[in-house]
Amino acid sequence: MKNIYLVFILFYLQVATSQTPILIADLNPGNEESSYGRTYIKLNDALIYTATDGITGTELYKVDEVNGIRLLKDINEGTSHSYPSEFTLYNGKVYFFANDGSGDGSLWETDGTSSGTKKTIELGSNSNGAPRGLIVSRLNEMYFTHGGQLYLSDGTETGTQPIMTSKPIDFDFEWNQQSPTYTLYNDGVAFLTEASDFVELWKVENGVVEMLGTKEIGFSYEYYGLVEVEKGLYFSISFGSSSTFNGLYFYDKSTSVTSKVSDIPPSRVVDFDQNRCIILSSGYQILNGDLNNTEELIASGYADLFSGSILPIGIKDGKAFLFASDAVYYSDGTAAGTTKQTDLEPYVSPVIIEGKYAIWADGTSNLFDPSIWYGNLEDGSTTKLYQYSDSSRDTDSVVPLGVLGNKLYFLSNMDSDVGKELYSIELNINTSVRNLNTQSPYNLLNIGNNFTIKSNKGAEKFDVYFYDTSSKLVERTRAKTNEVFSFEVVPNIYVIKIIGKEGIFSKKVFIK
């Protein structure tokens, strides 16, 4: 019999005080910009992002607290750009597309070291364009497309296989709405494609492709905002101001029927939790797949949202900070639980999440004086961390990237002598560990390799991850309260990470 010893661990962040921003390095000397700050990801104790020093093109860089900024690899050597994109965490590494000059782009991986940054799959050239859409399913399967071909991959050349489809498939990204046309769905991926005067909704799961439905739309249209809720999928179609095809649509997976929810397509559609999504039109609304149950959270919208700009919104574990044009609101996803927290300047940066905190900057454009803020997603409190005394110079004058140790790292062009460069500011973030044997709202039980999650919070869904001692993801699934799920693993020490409404919890497992 396998013996399993379990220890709960919860990591939480406490933020206090503020300091003065410190320039990490004038990477691109003079007043030139080193980075635009739209491609970045946190990997262990480092941030991976794209930048240029003026000698190389836009390439892959790393910053950490010990070594500062350094180039990981000049992928497209010389002044040419490799434009690393679509950073995706998979099995303890970051996978991404980059162009080394040999074709449209290739699949690369990095473990955060120069020697560990390497090309894994040569994709070559294709008349239909560059590779797109790295996404990892809940079964730990990675999908992407290139030149109309859909691939299933484990990140290696030998472990990457084309999937047979009846038509060319390309995962796409609608730039105007900053929205991919693909999303996680059940244990696979759902995606939208075009076909003459129709938009088609598909899914791929376990390497098998299936059409879910079609919708007539007309010519020269945009489709975007594909997001999963428990009951199905939402997506939007925009075709001019007077088209009868315009609107928000819902695919009900219980009936396989697609219905129009609204004649007005929202400007943004965002995942909120396992059951609901948020849409932004004239205001913020929350939807759960019930066509007769749409709840308004905030009557006013975000007026500073332009074509191609990112909606500032901070969401975690069923709590959110929502931004109107002059204020930030805290919401639990209900109208009664949505309250104004504080006034803000316009032009809010993209929001990053670190532990239980959302971090953002306001006043980042049009000569407003920027400030850096953080908000507690557990109680809704907000704190101004730093106030600039000078006016913003251009768009995106302050862009938060991530937190390392006790410091927030962000891009800023507030100093005209150095252009847009990377800065840090002290957050006084303390990471503590406490035993949750008695406090945890979740209880993980097992018989052999069969597990059940018990909860005192009622029925809910969980994302469950199974890691080995090298932090490699071994298994990944979605589970429900009181339902049995299984992991087939060899004897070893593992960590099971459970993500539920009450937060993220880890359980160390020793299987003999």
C-alpha cells in the first residue's frame, strides 16, 4: 500500500511602505527606449522580457535581484530583431516563438540561463504566416498553429505532431480588442475560425478536433472575446455600426446551441472565475451562461480604452479591481458587492497580480502625473505606493512588469535623459509560511492514486497540478468537490497545487 504524508503550505504577501524608484540600467543608452513592456513573464526568481540595447535588435533579456539585467541570447544575431513572443510556462520552462532569420519563426525554450535558451522546433517558412497561439491545456498538452496547421506538442521536435483537420486552422489574436480567438475549454482548447460568410466554433481535446457550431456573419468582420464559463463559451462579432450580425453570442454546451445575447458587441470580454465572465460595454456586466441573468456591476465604463490598448483589470479567486475613467472599484462579482474604493487619474496601466495584491499605475499618459498603486484582493483596500511629481511624457509612461523579492520592477520613461528603461521600487513584501492542517478550507483525501477534495465552502471546481521534486509539472487536471480524480505516478515526493475560490494551496505528498 502507498503511504502518503501530507503537509499544507500557503504563501501570502504583506505589502507596506514605499521608496524611491531606482534605475536598474540604462540598457539602451541615451533617451532611446529599451522595451515597450508588452511581452514579459515571471520565471522562478527572475523576469523574462523583451528589450534592445541598441546594438542587438529586440531580443530575450532576464532580470533578477542578484545579476540585474542581462541578455539571455541574441537569437537573430546583430541588429536584426527576433521579436520573442507568446511567453508560455510549460514544465518549469518558458516556451516562446522567435525568428532567428531562418524562416517565419521557431519554437524556443528557456530555463532562465543562456545555455538553457535554445531552439526546440524549427518551423521554417510558410506562405500563410508566422506561428501563433501557444496554449497549454488542463491535461498539460501544448497546442499552437503555423501556416494553417494545428500542432500538439510536448516542446520537443519528436514530441510535436500535426493534428488532422478538415480545413486550415490558425489561432489568431484580434489586435483592436487585444483578444485571442482561442481559449481553454474543458480539457482542451476552443477556437474560432472564419469560413466565407460564417464564423466557426471548434474545439480540440486529446488531439481530436470537433466543430461545435457556426454563425453567419457577413463580409469584413471581427470576431473576438472567446471565453469559457462553466455552462459554455461566449464570443463577440463586430461588423460595422449597423450590421444585424453584431453582438455578443453564447454557445451552450448542454444543448450545443449558439444564441445571441446582445445586439451590441462588448469592447472587451474577460474571464472572471470558473463560472462567470465580465464584459465591458457602456459599463461592466457579469455573465454566467444564463441568458436571462446579466448583472450590471458598474454603470460607467473605461473611456480611456482605445483600439489596441489593454483593459486594466485585476482578477483573482473571484475578486476584482475594475477601473472606470476616474476611479477604481472592488468587486466580488455581484452588484451588491461592488464598491468604489478611490479616485484615480485616467490612463491606467495594465494590472499585474502578485499573491493577493493587484499592482497598477495611473496617469500614465497625456501629461497627467503618474502614481503607482497596489490593492488587496482579499479586502479591497488600496494604497498609493509612489507619486511622481512630473507629468507623463508619452503613452505608457509607467508599466509594472513583476515582483522579485521585495521589489516591484517596472518600465518607465519619466526620465527624459534615459528614455524608457527598467526600474525597481521597494515594496516591503514579506513571504511567510504557515501550516494549514487546521485552517485550510480544503481537505485532500486519497485511496492509492485516487484523490478527493473536501471543502467546507460548498461545491466548486478546482484546477489541480501535480509537480515532481524538480518542479516539473507531471499531471494537470480540473476537479470538483467530492468527486474522485486520479494521478498515475511512480513512487516519489510530489507537490499537489490546488487552485480554488479560497486561494492557492499546496500539499506535499510522499508516495512509497
